[in-house]
Amino acid sequence: MAPRRQDRVRELLKRAVGEVIRREISVSEGGLITVNDVGVTPDLKSATVFISILGGPEQKKKGQSILNEKGVWLQMQVAREIILKYTPRLRFVVDDSIERGNRVLHILEELEKKNLPDATEE
């Protein structure tokens, strides 16, 4: 279990990074980018930001490239919003768990439809 300080910094970073992305990157440019979670190392010097990008395939690629190009700049913007001894180095990782979850739910719905007896057979 992570220490309380690490949890507080993780939540603080999650909110701050999400706000900076919302404010600085337009939806038409890079899709709808949301911060799903943030993982922080025990020394609080680096953080992995798990994001999801909603939009077309072209927007997803563009959104990911924007985050990679502007990563240091976004980190500086986050440093202005939160006061920490060290601003963690941000690394952005696309998290497709929501898409995988939706795909699993769709498969379960299809299986449920196949296994339900027809109302006309009764």
C-alpha cells in the first residue's frame, strides 16, 4: 500500500495534469484527452500519466504526438499550479482499458442474446 503522501501527490497530479490538458490542448486538435490515473514513484520524482484519447484514429495519433512533443512544457505548466519540492517528470502512456472494457461488455451482451430462450418458444 502506498504511503499517504504518495497518494495525495498522485491525486493532486491527476487533477492538475487533467486541468492543464483540458485548458491547453483543443479537442479538435488532439481528440478528447482524459487522465485516467497517475502512478508516482516512491521518491516522487517521476510520474506515469495514464491517458485515454477519444476520437478518430487520426485524432488519437495526433493527441499522442502532441503529448509527447509538449511533455516538458506541460510539466512546467503543472509545476506552476502545484507547489512541490520536486515536480515529477511526467511520462504519458495511452491507457486503452476503457476500450477493452467496452469490448468485453459488448461480447458479454452478444453471448447473453444467444443464450436467452426466445419468447415465442414458450
